[in-house]
Amino acid sequence: MTASSMGHAGADAVHPSRGFFHDTWVIAQRGLLHLRRQPEQLSDATIQPVMFVLLFAYVFGGAIDVPGGGEYRHFLMGGIFAQTVVFSAFGVAMSLASDRRNRAVDRFRSLPIARGALLGGHALTNLIKALLPIVLMSLCGLLIGWRITSSVPEAVAGYLLLTSFSFAMIWVGILMGSVIATPEGVTGIAFSFLFPLTFVASTFVPTSTMPSLLRVFAEWNPVTTLADALRILFGNPNTPAALDDPWSIAHPIVYTSLWVIGIIVICAPLAVRAYERSLAK
């Protein structure tokens, strides 16, 4: 046994890990402290969502008709919510890739922390961060005339679905940050993947206005069904159901919930495996 390994073993014996949840919370506190010291990191969670709400509500609102009637501003909010939580993947991928490039990951490896605590801490930090744009968009929506007209349990279910989808997308981001070594690489690949996903959907316009091929993709796109599910749960205008609608459009809440479960079940283990492989290189 080398001196360095004996010293590391001695450190583990003196300062053993206090458990996965404790270590995860410590890593999450580190991430929250960075956000407080570098508030510009919150621009994607604060400025961007509010800007999209105002731009689409006032610039495009008068030019888009909602099938079945209703104000476009009310229709818009479900899509803005959906788009913003999808971009939760981008922030966590950037922060993890930055930790890998500045060797912070290596410093954490030298500490006696629980296995998976670093990824769990990043996930928790970004889940807390994701709540900020949800609150800001809700307040901004109220200012432009958006209202929740459903019951309290339905509204709570809408916000729970929104939060759970954000958590699922965070694990997509952790997977990207574990596979892509640099923040620059994350920027290019994430935008190439996330922008089409959020725009070829019913986020801003009804799917019925799209060409046939794009419409088929949009109808099975979970971003579409998340937006539709939120409109239903919040009591906002939505495209009327038709007999020939695909199953995803006919059951948007169930379909979106299945995607949430599927993304977490698939991406979380893959992210952990990819992260451990990146450490072995």
C-alpha cells in the first residue's frame, strides 16, 4: 500500500461519509452558494422565461387563433411552462461539465463522500433552481391576464406534473454532462436537441397548423402533451379533442406521466454509469 493510499484510507477512517442524503445535501448547498455568488447563472431561469411570456403574449398574441376559442395568452402559458422545464437539462449539464473541466470532480473524489452524492447534489440544486422560473412565470402570467380556472386539486396536480417533468429533464442533463466533457460541447449539442423538441410541439401554436409530417412528430412529442396537460389541469384553452386524435393527445396527463417515469428510470442509471466511466479515463 502506498503512502498516499494509506493517507486516504486514514482520512476515510477519521472522516467517514455521513450517508448519501447528507452528502447530497452538502453538494447541493455548494451549488446553491455558487448561484448566490454568481447570480448571472440564474439568467436562464429568470430573464428568459419572463421574456418569452411577454414577447409571445404581446408580439404574436394577436396573430394566432386558438382552435375552440379562448385567449391566446391563456393558451400560451402551458407551452411556456413546458418549454422552460425542458431547458432544465441545459443548466445541470453545463454545471456538471464545468466541474469536470475545472477538476472539481477530482477534488470530490479525494473526499470520503457517498457514491452518487455528487450527481444527486447537482440534481437537487437544479430542482430547487427550476422552482424559481415556475414561480416567476406564474406571477408574470397573472400580470398579463392569465388565470387558473380549475379546482385547487387540479392546479396542484398541474404544478406537481411540471416539477416532476423538470426533475426528469435534469437527469437528461446529468447524462449529457457526464458524456460531454466541455461546457462548449454541451451548449452546441443541448441547443441542437432541445430547441427543435420545444418548438415542434404545441408550445406556441396548435399542432393542427403544422405540416402533416411535423404534426405527427408533435402529437407524440412529450413537450406537446405536457403543455396540453397543463392547460387541462389549469383550466386554460386547449385544442378541442377529436375522435381521430392519437392516444398521446387523447390522454396527455397519463402519457406525460409515463414519459416522466421512463426518462428517470432510463436516464438516471445511464447517467451514473457514464459519469463513473468518465472518471476512469
